[in-house]
Amino acid sequence: MVIYLYGPDWYRRTEKFKELFSQYRGKHPAMDVCSVDLESNPDDWKTVRDFLSQPSMFTDAKIALVREATSVDGKEWIKVLKSHLETPKTFILISDSCKKPVKAFSFLLAKPAVSQEFPALESKMREAFFYKEAKARGLSFAPDAWRFFAGFANGGESVGAGMAELLKLELANFNQPISLSDVRSVIKWFSRDEVFHITRQLTGPPAQAGYGDWRQKIIMLERMFLQREAGAHIFNSLAYQVHGADAVRLADYDVSIKSGGLEYEEALLAFVLK
């Protein structure tokens, strides 16, 4: 039997992968196990082939855990997979990061193979997912705290990043409902509105900025970079707010960026260090 899990949502796909392996292991405690990652070691498809073809001494059940199976586009490997589509006690459990397998592996999406897709969750669906996960862990949030967490979770590159922070909040054992200050003590993140506000603090002399000297400004800038805020977005936020000498200097940096002299991040650092 072949079970095919695929899609860019690494977290949900991996959780399902672990859940299925646990289920099969529960039904067949003595089953033989083989685990490979074909993206890292393409030749390991042969390890799977040999594992599946060799008889087991103490059990009639075995399972091969295969990551990135479709990264090896070889006729012999495809033949191995097809030969086990209907084997009752031999399981091949696959986890693939591709959005959709290439034509040669399209048989994995049709019966008798079992497949499940894990597409990237967008906005409302992602927030609903996190709400369900929070509720399952007995976590409740004050309205402003939830808005902040949902903004972070929706702005992250993956569901996994949001789940890591949700687990931190669970382990912190805060009083319920969790307050905004509690969430902020765990999650170091700026919302889009806050990015605009913070870039305002990067303009003008230190006393006017309200964040102390240039060292504090660098800390603010670094935090925005760490949360992968686009340098172009930060730069453009500054451009809407600067005047006087700052506007002239930023215009010079803009010319340098567009002519290939500086990257956005380099220009921002130079601006802060003025």
C-alpha cells in the first residue's frame, strides 16, 4: 500500500506523516521500518527497494518512510512504487513538499494509492487553523492579544513558525485569557502598522526619535530584518515620512539602490548610522 502526502504546508503534512506512522506501528508493533530522504540521498531508493524485497524473520509487516520520493525520477524507482500499490502488509508512506507531482508520478494521486494534499493556508483558513489548535490546548486570548497573534501567524512564512510560538505560549502557563503583554513577551514581532510607526522613530535626531541613540535604532532595524520584513517595504515607509536633510539623504540612497550600488538593507543601515 502506498500513502502519498504532498504540498508546501510542511507542518500539517509532517504531523499527518507522524500520525499515520504511529497508527501503523500500533497495529503492527513488530513491523520492520526503513526511513530515507531521497532529496538528501537520491541513491537511497535502492535501500527502499532492497528493504521491501527482503523477507522479514519475525513479522510479515514492514513500512518504508520516504521523504521527497518524487525527487528521484527513475523508471526503476517508479516500478518499485507501483509494485507495492496493493500489497496488504507492506506500506510505503511518502511525504513530498511539491505542490503537485510531475506526470511520471501522477499515479500516486489515483487509486489504489491513497493521497492527501496539504496546500499553504491563506489568511482566514490559517487563522481558523490556529484558533482550533489554541482551543485544543486550552488556550484563550484577550481580543487584542488574539489579533496580535493572528497577525503574526498570518504574516509568517509557514504554519510551523506560528505553531512554535503557540507551543511557547502553552508552556508559559499564563493566566487565561492570555493578555497582549504576555503574548508580546513571547513573540518578538512587529505588525505592518507597527513597521510604519517604527520607521518614523528612525527619522530625526535621537532625542526626537524617542528610542535613544543610534544603537537603539539598529536594534529596531535588526528586529524588522529578523522577522523577514522586506527591506523595500521599510525603505518606502521611511520615504513617506522623512523631510528636510533626511529626505535628501534618502533620495540619494534611492538613486544608489536603483543603479545597483546599494541593497535596501545596506541603505537602511547607512541611514540609521548617519
